[in-house]
Amino acid sequence: MSAAGIDHGTPEPPYYAVIFTAQRTPGDEGYGAMAERMVELARTQPGFLGLESVRGADGLGITVSYWRDEQSIARWKAQAEHRVAQARGLRAWYSDYELRVARVERAYARRDRS
Amino acid sequence: MSAAGIDHGTPEPPYYAVIFTAQRTPGDEGYGAMAERMVELARTQPGFLGLESVRGADGLGITVSYWRDEQSIARWKAQAEHRVAQARGLRAWYSDYELRVARVERAYARRDRS
């Protein structure tokens, strides 16, 4: 997905996190455009709270999206799978991945930020 | 922290994740050596289950460490804070960060991996 920085905008816990750790295959294969569209689509979803995403030079990436509740994740999953299936599919873009759904219980930020 | 790839070695949920999203300050300031030592120290801790870490070219990084239970996280936090305080402190290394503790409830991997 496209770069997205530290997200201080999430509400007080509890809320949910989808942690997606993935290794990109070489070449674009339509990935760049699709990833941008997926992030834009996520931002319009009910219950979407935020997104943080980093990819290293070796193609390894971690994207964490934040959601109000399990229902929001389920709705997003159905939409995202449909879009991805219409395109190339996860297997064209990622040689390996692990996806975890977690309930955020506590959060701390650097205290002197403005 | 030093690079660490997709971790398929975590057990069946539930377990815990510490999601640390942070922006590095410019320059090393002892960070590289300390980060390596911290990862090595984490790996020896009771209840440590795994680690995934990515840093982008702009210095934004996401590190997710996985732990058996809250007690393991609390023990690790006390040790890590002590070590970091003895060195330069988080404020020397990170201009901004957010840390979240979450309970992993479900996990999925790419199914055709060996």
C-alpha cells in the first residue's frame, strides 16, 4: 500500500488492528495503482480509524489498519477481496504474507508532540 | 530495530502484539548498536514469540513484537526502559512514535508457503 505515517488520530482503545506483513514479488504487475485505490477505498469505509504503512528497500512491508469493531473489518474484508479478485489477486503481488487481527487495548504516544 | 521478516512461527492465537510505529531522527547516535542489542535481549525474554520489523528510506519504521501474555510484555518493558535510559533514551532516536498493545485474536498466512 502507499506510504502512510504515524497515526495519532486513533481514538481511545479498545479498537481493532489488522496487521498485514508481506513480501512483494518483483515488478509492479498493477500493484501500485491497486494499492492506492485500496487505501482510498479503506478510508471511506464505515469504522475505518487509521492506517500506518512502511515498505523497505527489499520489498518487505508492514501495513497496520485500525478499525472500530469486528463488523467493520468483516465488511472491509469482503469488499477488498472482491476488488483484489477482480484484479490480479494477492498471489501475483505477494510471495509471502501473514495477516493478524488484534484488539488494541492500550496506546501510548510520544508525550511532547504538538 | 534491525530488520526481521515475516514471522510464521507465532503460535495459535490468542497472544499479544506490541505495535511500535516510529520516525527516526537523523544520524545514528548509537541507535544501530542499541537496536541490535535490544532485539537480541527481546529474543531471550520469557514469553517472547516473534518479531517483525521494517524501516523505510525516510526513517519511518514499524516494529511488531509478539508475546505470550501481558506479564511477558510488562517484564520486557521494565528491562527495555532500563537499558534505553542508560543509553541515549527514546527521545534521542525518535522524533515521534506511537506504541500500541493489542491482543491477537486471529491469524492467517499465505496457504501455499512451504
